[in-house]
Amino acid sequence: MTEQSKTEPSKWTAARIPDLTGRTFVVTGANSGLGLATTRALARHGADVVLAVRDEAKGHTAAEQIARRLPGARERLDVRRIDLADLDSVREFAAKLRAERPRLDVLVNNAGVMAPPRTLSAQGHELQFAANHLGHFALTGLLLDRLAATGRDPRVVTVSSLQHRKGTLDFADIDGERRYSPMGHYNQSKLANTVFGHELHRRLTAAGSPVRSVLAHPGYTATNLQNDTPVALVRWLYGRVLGPLLAQAPERGALPQLYVATAPDMESGAFYGPDGPGELRGAPKPVAYAPAATDPENGRRLWELSERLTGVRYDPA
């Protein structure tokens, strides 16, 4: 397992985020749940935040909600549309952002979908693999040079899940044409996130890049991810039965990703989650990767597949 940050975040809270004035963060899925909580905390500490959202109206509503709580923050919130399940939308978003912002500091790959019936993306890929992994893979590759150019501790934050430990990468049937399970393919997509984050760390480090790849998972957090899934059984079990018993609020669930995004001493490859029993809730602490997430062969195969499916080639240098 990759060596974690040497400084333990003893009961770290968002109040300990340093001053972020002048730093620009891009947060996907910023209009609700973990993304909204992350955006709010970053803005409270002075950051400029690009809210990368699928629904612009909801994005503007979120920005106004933040501005009402934080007078003066509205001009630092930039709402932009992106559909991570559509690679054309990802390219359009990245092209416009690149044209206007020569430097970015942190990309938080947070957005996700969970457990829909088998659905295909605009490019014909299984929706969860497309939105949760391929879209973020493409977005990161298209913005990587803007992150490297900042000179201000640039990072890519990949938001994973406890479920990555239950996932497998079925390279022979990645889109579930022969067998599809809503939760099984969600688990696969979150394992793909984790493999990607670790492989990105390995490649950036080997290339001597200033960009650090770090990962986080939120434990069990009450968000729209569980409540909005169209699969009734998943919605009932995770949203209405287990949620009220075990889930923490988004402001708590966002702490691990806020920590790896902002803590000054963070090392590339670090992976943080909650410190409570089962990593379900609590303050950020270093957590273990599933063995499959750090397997070099999985990293190589997923990277090559992702480059082929997205058409995005990385230049880590």
C-alpha cells in the first residue's frame, strides 16, 4: 500500500482548512450532497470554485444558497455544465475552461450515479462506468496541464467508495452486455475510480510531475445518490432502511475529500476515509486500498482501455 501522509489528522474538521484565497478548485457534482458540502467549505475558506454540474439551474440554485450564507462568495462561484456520461460534453467543458483559465489548482472528481437499470451513455458505454469513471478519466487528462502549470500544490482528488472493496473489473464484459447487476456495476465503477487514482499517482510520480493524485471515500453518507436511484430495492435498503440508522450528514461525509484536497502535508497516493467503526462515519484517517486497486496489471489494463474508449491520452510530464 502507498505510504500515507505522515501527519495524522486527529479529529480533523473543516474549520482547519487553511486560507484558500486565490486558489481555484473544480468540483464535479457540486450542486448537491458531498459536492455541495465540499464547495461550501472551500468557498468559506476563500477558494474560487468551478461548480461542474449536469443541471445548470440546480447549480445556480446551489451557488445562491452558498452566497446567502457567505456574503461575498458569489463572485467566486462559477457554474458550468458538464455531463460526465457524455464524452462530447466533457470535451466541451474542458475546452471552455482551458480557454479562460490558464491555471487550476485542484480537481475534485466527486460526481457519480448509483445503481440504475442497465443504461447506455451517449457513446454506448454502461452508464455507471461512463459517468463515474470514463468521464472523470477524460476530464482529468484534458485539464492535467492546467493543474501542472499552477505551481501551487496541484492535486487531483478521486472520490471512491467503501464499495470499491466489493468490486471486480470484468474487462471481458465491462459494459454488462452479458450480465448486469445495478450494485455490482456500481461497485465496479468505484473500483475503477480507485484503480485510476492509484495508477495516476504512480504515473505522475514516475514522470516527476508536480501534480499529486489523492483519494478519499465518504463512508456511509446520506445523499441523493441512494435516494434518487430508480431501482426500488436499492433505494429502499440504502436510502430508507440503513440510511437513517448509519448514514452521516454530507458535511461530515465530505471531510475526507476536503482533507486530501487541502491539507498542506498530503502525499501523492494517500487514501483517506472516516475513522469510525467500519469506516462508515467519523473524522478523516488513512485507509487501505483493496488489493485489486493497486494491482499493476489492473492499472495498466484499465488505463489502456480508458484511453481507447475516451480518446484522451495523458502527458504526465
